[in-house]
Amino acid sequence: MPEIANFGGNVRFTPRHFYEPRTEDEVLAILDRHAHDRVRVVGSRHSWSEAIVCHDVIIDLTHFDQVTLTETAAGEVRATAGGGCRIDRLLSEIQSRSGCTMPTLGLITEQTIAGAISTATHGSGRHSLSHYMQEIRTAAYDEATGKARIYVWNSGDELRAARCAVGCLGIILSVTFRCVPKYLISDRLERCRSLDDVLAGEEEYPLQQFYLVPWLWDWFAQRRKTAIDEPRSRFADLYRRYWYLGIDLGFHLFVKLLVSVLRSRLLVRFFYRWLMAPAILKNVTIVDHSDRALIMEHELFRHMEIEIFVPARHVREAADFVRDVLCACDSPRAALSERTEQALRRHGLVDALAALRGTYTQHYVVTFRRVLPDDALIAMTAGAPTTRADEPWYAISFITYSEPRDAFRGLAKFLLASMIRLYGARPHWGKYCPLTQDEAAALYPQLEEFRRIARGVDPEGVFQNEFVGRVLGFKRSVGASAP
């Protein structure tokens, strides 16, 4: 059997059985054959969590890549895509066969659509992809007969559960969603001295994402909005080449040089304080197609990432806390703000941060993206006890390009544990996710309803691996085989 490895290289395992079915009947036959084993699906493997790990049966839906477009009586274009269809192919098919595109996009298009919605992959300024799914077809088990069958989820809590299920509701065979007319994006990079300056532009630039630059501690805002009555820029192609060569390649190669070859904390700090800002093109507005402007080549260099979501009302405080923690991890002598000091003492976290002092220097920008709340049971931006139903969330992303990663894991675990206590934060299901069962139960008020629906289509726990069982609180049926 082939070894399965994820993009980040932090997850590796070898299953006993590996399948690449071509038809739905083959999928059902595989499930019946392995009704007492554990079964998981792999897509493009661009994930850092342990959600794909399974030592029994792995199914790859590579051949489920069909795309069908239909038009409703009201003139809406709907796309139905096989679960194994990659987003880049899906985009190409929709755009070449209609005047439409997808309702939102994440940073990369290498993911499969099933993998993207299973972990609520998101862009900036809109809901996640999961939110837009109108129908999801899955292969799972009939509770009465124990035999595999196909379920169609298109309404109610069942659809909300299937929109982000981390693989617990079976194998996603296809999804259907409404397409939107093609649109252009106006994009400009600005340097801001404070987070207030960044957020002040949010109404005008609802699709913006922004970056906290370590050791400079200034902000760079990618001011983005839908371009109305504006033509595509004459220099859009040239700008895309600049971004690819200068940012996607050049910037990341230089960071890799600093942290993997030279291994110099001093040079990392010097680079961000004095070199990065002057080297980046700023204050130039480019209008381009959405599928070009909203995407980065995030997959070019292997890295590890944790992404932590905080309710919008906490984003300023969370940003200050992040800066204090990063400074403390870099230096034993770094002072904390009074507010951070008090928060750590209040929650008994002083010693935990003290143990991390001097162990890790942040060498990559911290990315913030605003995500609207999702109509899903356990998506990261789904309703929480402490948030309004319409309150947005901010996804705060921390990335490392250095190896070994033990120091980064220590930082990531501390950030998540402390920000859960301080802000009710939630980690991305598809990134590094050191969440505990008790934390998940407190963070997701609809988790029990999600478990009930999952048990209804998987009474033997076939789709539960160690990760989802541990974090989501499933108890596998007696008699099921061990992983």
C-alpha cells in the first residue's frame, strides 16, 4: 500500500487498503466490504490536521471530477461537482461554459471541493465555501439495515451538518451550489500604522485581508472590493507576474533562506524591520478577475500553519495579545502589556508562557481575514454562545517555514489554549488543530446535534478516525476494529 503524506509533511501513515473508485456503485461496495473497519477519504491533502489519518481504508475520489451546469427557471446557474473535483478545474469549467464563477474563493485552488467544504475553507470578507452548498450527496450507512446507501442533504440541520462535517457524515459524492456572475476585484496594498486604520477601511473594502508584520509591528492591508463599472487594468497581467515572482516566489525564498539555511533570528528581525516594507509595491490599484486577484500560490513551499478564529469584537485585543506573545517567545526579556499580564494571571497561564520564552522567533507575517458567519453546525464561524448570529469572525493565521517544528507547535498550542479562554477562539479544522474534546464541547453549542446526525448515518463509527473521535467526542461502537 502507498504511504499517505500530507502537503505539510507532518502527517504520514500507511493504510491497509487504498481505493480509487470510478462509480458510486463501487463506493457503496467498498463501504459494505469494510462495514466494520474505519474508512476515510483523501483529496489533495493540503491540510495539516490529522483528520485524514486512517490505518484501515483510504478512498481517493480522483475520478469523481465531473462538473454539470444547469439553469433554473429564474435564470440562476447551478453547478454540480463531483467530490474529487479540484477547485481549479471546477472554476475553469464554470467560467468556460457560463458567464459565472464561484461565490467565494480561498487562497489556493489545488483543494478538492469535498475537502474544502469538509473543513470550511474560506476566503476574506464572505462566508466560507461550505455556507454556499445547497445540496450535498454522501455515501454512508442505513441505520436500519447496516448497508451502504446514498443520502441527499438539501435542507434542515442535516444540510447544515453536511456542509462542514470533517468526514463524519460519509463520503461526499457530489455538491451543488449557485454560481454568481463573473466579477472583477479592485486590489491595492497599503501600509497602515495601526489596526484601527486598517479596520476603518472595512466598509469600503469588504473583501480586504491584512497582515501584521513581525518586528516592524506595522500593518499591511490588501484593500479589496468588487469593482463596479471599472475595466480590467491594462497592467493586470504584469502585476500578476510581479506578485508571483516577487511575493509568491521571491519573498518566500528569502524567508526560507533566513530560517532554514542561515538560521538567524537577528537577520529575521532585521529583514522585517528595515527591508521588507521598502521592497514591496504599495499604493497601486489593480483591477483583475476575481479568480486571479483572490488567489495566491500558497502551496509552493512546504510549511505548517495554525489558524485561529476570534469573534470580530475581540480582534483588536487579540492582535495586541498576539504581539505580546510573539515578543515573549522571541526573548526572555520582552515585557508584556499590563492587559496581557492581567489576562494571563487571571487564567493561570503565566507559567505556560514563561516556559516558551526565548524558544521561537516569528519569521512570517500574521494574516487576518474577516469571515462572515456560516449556516453550518460546526463550521468555525457557526453560531456560538457568546456571539451574535450575524457577528463576523477574524481568522488569524500563523505559519512556520522552519524545521524541526517543535517550537512552533509549542507556540501554536499556547496561542490556541489561551485564546480559547480569553476570546472563545476556534481553530481551523484543516490546519494544525490541537483542540481537546472539552474545548470543542464548550465552543460548539450544536455539537451534540451534529453527533446525533452523524450517528444516524454511521452507527458503527466507520467514518470516525482517532482525531474526530477524540476532538468531537464520538464513542465508537463495541466490536468495531481498532485503528
